[in-house]
Amino acid sequence: MTSIGSHDDSPQLPHAHALTWGVAALPHRGPKRELSTERIVEAAIEIADADGLEAVSMGKVAAAVGVAPMSLYRYVTGKDDLLLLMFDAASEVTVPSTGGTWRERVKQWALFVRATYEAHPWLADIPPSSTPTTPNRLALIEAGLVALEDVPAPDRMKLPTLLLLLGYIALYSRASSNADVDDAILHALPELVTDERFPLLAPAVREGIFAAPETDPGRGFGFGLSRILDGIERWVERNEPDDDFERMPAAIVADKQVREAAKAVAEAREQLRRAESKAAYAVTKATERLRAVEAKTEAAEAKAAAKADARAAKAEAKRSKRD
């Protein structure tokens, strides 16, 4: 733990947090004068940007800065410290204030944050906590509050709004990448996702919804962001208390009765789908049959009418001859 200030009652911070706040004691000068915490973090970020977060190790970082692995421990206490320092350093975002409506400002804030996640895709692999504790993560929240400054809502409501947006940006960044998906699985999905098991999803998979690259990479993100902003805007306009949402016990996902009920619902839904499919088939066949009957009737009526016309014409011809 590192103390802030010189008084015994000063708050104590873990070493990595103390480094981010600039209150950690500097290490004694070592054989490599150019080595610093900042250089170590920069090297780790470069490795993560190139090869992913799993590629970061104390050994690789030490090699990148040209020292023995043990030398790093004079600056960071371990990999967990290093990850926190990387997370904070890569989260540094400068969002210019361009005026406009609160919605336009929040959109710009979100786009700048997303650009940070695109520059450092591994950021999405480190889930943010509900309470940001490092300067740059707190600066993100501060910039978001500036964007929401004109919204008539208390700060206690604005903070969850920003956490919602941060979660969406991180999740979309992670979910929109196929980097960890084996190509063999992608090619096999159209066969694995069957109509029987996934009646709604299967047709879309066969059309290549997962395999085809997006023609506009920003389209999906923009759609989701706009819908979140729509919801916030509607909430502000409504100006009513939110509905209460009670937390479900975590053990409910493994509860036997709940699982059996869910299975029964799935089976009933499958039976309904089959019944609807059978009904649709019956309607199609009945329509074809009845149309055939109508066509046959119309043909018979047309034939009878033609015969009647012919008889009438023949009778008229006979009368004309007699006259």
C-alpha cells in the first residue's frame, strides 16, 4: 500500500493506483536510466495492440524495454498492476466540446470513446468496474457528465447512463470481432443452426448473416447507439419514476423447477411452430385446390357460354335465311 501525504491518517492506495494518481514513491535509480513506469506501460500497450492482451507477459515486456524480467518489479509489483496501468493509460481520451444539443454531445463523446476501443481492442477484454478508480477512467465520466450537463436529471441518474453507454461500447467492440472464432466453425454454422432448433435464426444464418463482412462497419454500432439515445430522450421527456426491477437470485439459473418450466415452454413453442407450419401448409394446399376448382368452374362456364353463343348465332342465321 502507498500513502498519500505525510500524515498517518492519509488514505492508503494499492501500488498501481498510487502510480496512476502520481503519488507512488519512485524506485531507486537502476542500471537503465531511461527505464520508467511510463516506458514499461507503453511497451505493454504496444504488445497488446499488436497481439492481444493474452500476449502480454512480464518477460515479453522486459524484452521489449531491454531489461531482465526482475527489473520490472522495481516499477510494478506484478502483471495485475501492469494491466491496471495499461487500462488507465489507454483510456486517456480528449473529447472536444462542440456545443449543440445534449444528444449531439453524448454521441460525440461515445464516438471518441469507441475510437479508443478501436485503437486498443484489448480494452474490451478488461471489464470496467461500476466505480472507476483511476484518473483517466474518471476523466471519461467527467467528459460524459459535461455532455449531459443540460439534461434535467440528477447526477445519480446520469452516472448509470454513462456506465450503460460505456458497457455498450465495450461489448459492441468485443462482440463485433471474429478474431477468436475458428473459420471452421463459421463455415459449419449453416449446417449446425438447423430449422428445428433455431427456426427464426436458421434462415438468416443460411443467408450469411454471420459470414458476410459488414459493408458499413459503423452501421450496427450507430443503430444501437441511436436506440440507446432514443431511450434516454424518451425518459427525459416522460419525467416519470422508473419501474422497480428486483434482482433475481443468481442461483435461479440452475433451479430445477425453473429449468423444467423453461424446457416445457421450449417444447410447447416447438409444437406451436409445427402446428403453425402444418396450418400454413393446409392453407396453401386448400388455396391451390380451391383455385383449381374455381378455374375449372370458370372454364366450364365459359365453355357453356360459348356453346350458347354458337347456338344463338346459328338460330339467328336460320332466321335470316328464312327472311
